[in-house]
Amino acid sequence: MESANVKQNISNIEGQIADAQRLLRDSKNLAETTRAEIVGMETNVTLLTEDTPKALFPQIAEIFKDFQQEVKKQCDMNDFFQKQLTELKKESSILHQKIIASNTKSNILEEAVGFKGAR
């Protein structure tokens, strides 16, 4: 009877060893698969990291070129408006001087004809 128990125990231990070996193989396979996935992910990250600037640079360069053109347009408009403002100030000054001269002439004429206004 002890012989049967010993055989049963040996059989159980052999089964447990077989299960442990199977689990070990599965774990090794999983570790290898995980390593391969990590390498693949690292490759993808590296490629994306290298390709992103290459993909974005033409767009950034085009946007920057457009920006520079808009800045130049704005500077040109500012210069144009500054010149217009200067001309308008000159015209305003001339008109102001003409108004003063006209008022002076009116006063001289009023005095010459003897007009006594309500001044």
C-alpha cells in the first residue's frame, strides 16, 4: 500500500513538474513576445520622433513665410497711413492758417467799413 502511495506521490510530483515546466515555457514565450513588442514600440517611437519634424517643417516654413509677408504688408500699410496722417496734419495746419488770415481780413474789412459786431 505504501508502494501505491509513493507511486501516486511520484506521479503527482511529476505532474506538478510538468505543469511548472509548461508555465515556465509560457512565461518565457510571454517575456519574448513582450520584448519583441517593446522593440517594435521603441522603433515606432524613434521613427515618429525623427519623422515628425520632417513632416511639420514644410508646413511651419510655409506658415512662417506667410507670417513674414503679412508683417511686411502691415509695415507698408503703417507707412502709408503715417504719410497720410502727415499730409492731413499739413492740410489742417494750412486750413487753420487760412482761417486765421480770413478772420484777420474780416476784422480789417469790418473796421474799414465801421461795422461794430457783438465781439
